[in-house]
Amino acid sequence: MPLEERLEKAQQALGYRFADPSLLATALTHASLTDSRLNSNERLEFLGDAVLGLICCEEVFTLYPELLEGEMTKVKSLVVSRASCAAMARRIGLDSLIMLGKGMQTHRELPQSLAAGIMEAVVAAVYLDGGLEAARAFLRPLLAPVIRDAYASGHQENYKSLLQQVAQQQFGEAAAYIVLDEKGPDHSKAFELCVEIGGRRFPSTWGASKKQAEQAAALAALIELGVTERDEAGRIRMVKPAAAN
């Protein structure tokens, strides 16, 4: 795709016209396409991460005046996570506009880390071109549903932390994570784990890392304990506060 066409599509997706289109071109350029990483979008990713965090914090602070610092931090952490950034990039079609070197063009779907990176880089480009108000205008419609979902979930996807609260309240001891099986080569292992609390074992789960498997196992335990449930859309919702168990 010619650069001018790519930039035009990107500006339409962003709903923002650049005074300096070279900023957008840099934001769309992955390091695999350049001789020097300084000519890629990596520096913009660094700045965009900070701008995104600031605007997210402003929104959470304004929308939920009843939340304490720790609760706001949990919501913000989920909203600006790589998974959320990647989802936002895909929602507006940025993932199809990034310029990659030939060696990176073999993926059927852009990896999450690259999709998240282009989102952060574009945020920085808008900020540098139009200032903080332009960045706010671009980000607020994208952030609003993500913030609402994070707040409504009541757990901010930190299932291990939530389960520890429940374990102490309901069983009087901490949850233990037991590795039951593992598969694959050393550089790409998958793990099967289960949670055990007070001698009671909960359903086991698999994950691409021990951390992922632990989070999934914690969620399985929370669902069995009736603390969380999946709604019709597959989202995880709190059924009752941890303190009520």
C-alpha cells in the first residue's frame, strides 16, 4: 500500500488530521523496517504509554469519585494493559496499517505486542501534533467502554489477588498453586495447575506460562466458590463481594 494511502486510511481511522503527517508515518513504522531503531515508532511508544496513562487516570478519577487510590490503580492497570491497547488498535483498524519488515509479515494476525505498540505510538503522534486536547478527543471514546467494563467487573482480572482475599475469609489460609503437568519444549512450555485451599482442590487449567495458568486456576476456583461468574457475553462478573464470603 502506498504511504499516502496508508496515512489517509490511518487518519480516517483516528478521526484526526495531522498538521505534520511525518509523525504519523513514524508511528506506523516498526523497527523491523528501518536501519536504525531511532527511525521506528519505539520512542513514540514510550511517550504514548505515558499520555495514555494520564488520560486514563483523568477519566477514572472523574467518572468514579468513590474509588480509593488502590481501586483506581487496578482499573487503570487493566485499561492500559497490552491486551486492552491491542484490542483498541484492532477496533479502529490500526493493526492493518503498521509497516513491517519482510521477516515480520508472516503472521496471519498481528501479535498483541505489536498491535499494542502501534496504539501507543499513534497516541504519542496525536499528542505531539495537536497537544493534550487532541489526544483526549481521540482517546476518550475508545477508553470509555474499557473503563466501564473494568469497573463493572469488580476484579480487574487479578483473579489471584481476589482469590487470596476469599481464601483468607472463607478458609482462614492462603491458596496454594499446584503444578499437575507440563508440555512442550523448554522455550515454549504449557502448564496445568490447580488451586488447593484447606485441603480442597479446585478444577485444573492450562496456560502458556505458569503465571497464566495460575490466573486461570484462580478464576476457576472463584467461579466454583460462587464469587464470580461468566455473563452471556463471556465476560467475568462479580456475583458478590469477597468480603461477603
